[in-house]
Amino acid sequence: MSDFSALLAAEFAPYHALSAKQLAEVEYHFALLTRWNKSLNLTRITNLPDVVRLHYGESLLLGHYLPLGTLRIVDIGSGAGFPGLPVAILRPECQVDLVESHRRKSVFLAEASRDLPNIRVLAQRAEQCAPVYDWMISRAVRPADVLALRLAPNAALLMSADEASNFEGRVIRLPWGKNRVLLMMDVPRGTHSPEGST
């Protein structure tokens, strides 16, 4: 087992035992991310323990706390694939759409997910998506902007505790990073609908 897989398995063990297949799928993404990051700015975090905890650990923990069952999930502003790609690996019964309008990043996502049948990459703005999901997830987009989309009745967002204090919902403190939380909440009604939706 590689250093990456061993560290990830150990960090996430208190929540879920990752299978050898899941570890291999996550490590494939990590290897691709490392290679593409040399020419495409996908992440500024390159230290292995920080990558494992702050990128993969946070994302997998979000997937762990989503309700059981087959869910339709949309990752808003997926970027390098966080949190959506690890969520899809952890929850293969769920359909996960990765929405990323940046063309080169969407190409990276397509390559990173080509062997994951429950992932679809949408190279477009989130405002162009139809509200057909059970959950919106995000990490790098302002929470208020995600909630305004109303693509799903529920949202699970990774953010700082300070940001979370502005919203009502279940706040789960993360064991990694400084002051990091997962906010799970109902999407407020009355915000605007995305363009082209009914």
C-alpha cells in the first residue's frame, strides 16, 4: 500500500473502512491531480498529509454524512473534483454531477472520472443546470451563491465555522484543518430559480 493510501485509510478509519477498490480509485485521482497541477492550477495544497486530510478527508466525510440510499447529487464548482469525486467513490449507489465551467478543469474532471460510471461532468455554469437533484454539495463556492441556485432541497457545504454561523442547519466539526465544518441544511425557499428552470 502506498503512503497516500495508508494515510487516507488511517485518517478515515474512525468513520468508514475504505475498500481496496475505493483506495485505488482515490489514489488514481491523486496521481492525476499531482501531474496536472504542474500545468493547471488545481490546488495550492501539495503537502501529502494536508492533501489527504483537507482534500480527501473532508470530501469523504461529507459523503459519509449524506443520508443512505440512492441520491442525485450535484457538486457546484467542482474544480479539482472536491468534494464530488471522492463522494462518488465512497457512495457508488449515488449519481454525482460535477459542475465546472472552467474548460480545462472540466477536461481534467472527465479524465479523472472516466472509470467511475456514477459521475457525469457538466462543463457549464451551475445556473444552467436543472433543479433535479436531492443534494447540492460544494466547497470552493460562496455558500450563499450555492443556496441561491435552488437545484436541490438540501445542501451539504464545507466551510469555516465563521461562515457557518450565518446559516441555520446541522454543523459538524471536522477533525482536520483549523476551524473547518460541514454544514448540512435545508435550502431556503423563496430564493431565485436558475435560468431556464421551471
